[in-house]
Amino acid sequence: DKIYVSNFEEGSVSIVDLKLEKLEKISLGGMPRGILLNGDKLYIADNFKNKLIVVDCITKKLEKTITLGNEPNAMVYYNLLY
């Protein structure tokens, strides 16, 4: 019922609700490219900042950011749910 579109140059993800004919945008910054929906979590790859962004689809809020790098110590885990 929903389509998720990465707006690469705009730094956002659009959510198109086909039933309600409604469009929502989530601003993320960077250059979002790949999107994976798993349950109520949206996983977005950011090409520009080499990050994996996790967004809660219900609240439309950023939940985690994982910085990816060439070394294991370049991994950063950020959790807003303290």
C-alpha cells in the first residue's frame, strides 16, 4: 500500500501512501540511495556520508545511525531511545 522513494540529490525519502493518496517526506541529509523495509523499520543507505540510517516508520523519526568505514573501529552506533 506504500511506496518508498529515495530522493538522492535532495537528501530525503518520500513515502507515498497509495490508499490515502498522500505523500510524506523524511529529511535525512546526505544522499540516500538504497532502502529496505523490515517490519516497522526503514533502513536507508547514505552514499555521501557512508552511513546506514534506521527510521521508525510509525513515528517517522530517526532511530539509529550507523557509520560504516573500512575498519571495524570506524563503526558508530547511535540510539535515541535511552
